[in-house]
Amino acid sequence: MQPFVFEHAASPSVAVRVGGAARASSTLASPTQYLAGGTTLLDLMKLEVMRPQTVVDINGLADTRLGRIEAAPDGMRLGALVRMAEAAEHPDLVRDCPMATQALKLAASQQIRNMASLGGNVLQRTRCTYFRDVSYTACNKRSPGSGCAALDGFNRDHAVLGTSEQCIATYPGDFAQALVALDARVELMSADGVRTIPFAALHRRPGETPDVETVLRPGDMIAGFQIALPPWMRRSLYLKVRDRESYEFALASAAVALDMRDGVVADARIALGGVATVPWRAREAEEALRGQPIDDKRLTAVAESAFALARTREHNGFKVALGQRTLTRALRAAAVMQV
């Protein structure tokens, strides 16, 4: 780990002022990084993948709105410093949006959920071995222009959706899939004030610049998440398929919600994880389901549409069939939920 300056932020305005003083191509490449739970940042600093010059501890801001769960007129607001464990057990969220709390519980061990913040969780970085091991020199995400070792390397865990010829690294999180499916909005705080954007716009596909992972500007700090919770969100779930049942990242996952009326799908939300470079909203699959009953023929068509744009590599072709089966299974389970 490289030497760094450690600062405590006395207020949100102080935090973003310190963070905004540094300039870089992206927030995640900035020489100043915010520290909450540290469950991703500290690991990457130890591996020398991330080498910030200044680390700003924002845990002292937990007594502000950044650390609170609040009721909203049509849903909830989750502060960015709320711990994953607290949100996963919040009774209103458990009742009104099962897929969100299930995604949080399946994301990590209890010890990590006690430490990790919601804001940090959605910004966690890929587990691609070629990214996390600096002995591999070819990683466009870590070293722009150096190449992508995963393209012709061992790519079993890599993405099949949203990839480019510069990067096929998989987005590793779980909670973000629920936020995408919920049409959540994210509050961003900077020295210029607070702005709100759709959560689905936060992460960027790799394209030609895999090192620029989000639309955050240097100094931006996530302040919270706004989620609308219509009554039919109670018919939702998060299904995660992985190599082992204990703490592990998804090979394929699905966050689904159904608005069922007289046996027909009036509306649907579908997000996929473990298979894409960013939290992935399967809008084509949603459209294929609206106005239709849940039956085997329809589910097959829906699953196929969700992966119509998949691009596989030598070792990860199985993810298409696995992702389709995961989605089909999740939709069947949601359709018969008692709400």
C-alpha cells in the first residue's frame, strides 16, 4: 500500500470541497477517494490497484441525511451512508420491495454487510483477475490503452452483455440491479450543490474508455437514493445463481417485479446481474412480457429477448443459457407470490 494523507470530513460540504480539489479523468481515478465502509477501497489499495494520495473519511457524516432511511410520499429515500445490513432488515423495505432486501442479503456476508455502505456498494469495482492483479499489464480499465488480457485469457466469469473490444469485465454488485429495476434516482453532491440523475445513468458501459466507469465527476459524492414503491413492487424478488451458496459473486442473477392483473402482466421490471458490464436493465424482455400471461412459451421468448445481444467468449458462453434459466425461474416465482 502506498502512503496517503488521511482526513476526517466534519461536514458534507467539507468532504466535497476536499474531493473536488483533485482533478482526474474520472472519479474512480481521482487522487482523492472517499472512505465509508472501505470494503472495496481498502482491498484495492492493498493490491495497489488504487493509489489515492488522500483518503477522506466520511463516516462522521452518518448523523446527517447521508446516514438515514426516510419515508417519501411515494416510496423511500436511502442515505448513501446507510449500512447494507440496516437497509436489508428495514421492515418497510422488506415488506414493500423484497427484491431490494434480498439483493442486499445475498450480496455479502453479515460481517461485510455490517460495514459496507449503500453508496460504496454500488461503486464497487469488478472482480476481474486481470484488473485486480497488477502483475498483468494488459488491463484497459486499470491502465488505459494497455489492452484487455481477458479477451483471450480465462474469461469464465466475464460479461456477455454490454461488452466492447476494450473490456469484458463484469459489474459485480447485486443491490444495483434492484435499483435499476426500481427506476431509482441517485443524489450526487459536489461543491456546486446537489443534483439528481436516474440511477440507470450512473454506470457507463466500457466502450472505448473502460477506465471511466461512471458519470461521476471528481469530487462528486453519492448522497442518497430515491426509490418509488408502487404497491405491486411487493411482487418482486432477487434470484442469484453462484458457484457456492455462501458469500460469492453472481454467475447470473435477476431482479424482477410484476404487476399481475387477472393472470396477465400489466407491467414488469427486469434487471440482470453477473452477465453484464454494468447493472443491466432488460427493457426488451419487459416489453415482451407486458400484456401477456406467464406461460412456458412466453417465458422462453422473454428470456431469449433478454440475451439477444449477448456476445460470448471462449469460456463464458454458458452464461447465456444460465442467465435465461435464471430469469425464467425468477419470473415464475414472482408470478405465484402471495402479496
